[in-house]
Amino acid sequence: MLFDITKNITSLKNIYIVHGKNDETVPYENAEKIYLMATKPKALKIFDKGDHKLSCKKHQEIFSAETVNWFVKFLHPSAL
């Protein structure tokens, strides 16, 4: 990884990772590596044909809905 954040991963909580397999900037394997190292709760969403910008409208809609659900479930004050 160009920017190696793996030494800080275990201190993170409530991590939601989104990545596209067709990302031309950052290999999606980086997201998988981060996910495997992260502690729970965690989630990984890989879009099979997603690019770095998440430019597909359907991917954007899924991302938006799932991100809101993640925040409500894990980061809403009632969940803390």
C-alpha cells in the first residue's frame, strides 16, 4: 500500500469500507486487507464493477443507503 495505515487499523472501531474492483487508483485488495485486520463491528462492501469515484449511479444509491444504515446502527448516540 502506498499509504500504509495497517498499523492503526486495530485501534479503529465501527469501520465501514467501500471499494470497487475496477478501481484504477487503489487496488481493491487493499480494502480486503484492511477489513481482515479491523476489529468488529466492521463491514466491507465491494462493487464488482465499481471504480474509484463510485461513478455508477446504482452504486452511489446502494452506498448512500448502506452508509446511512451503518451510521444509524453503530454511530447513532443511542448505539454508543
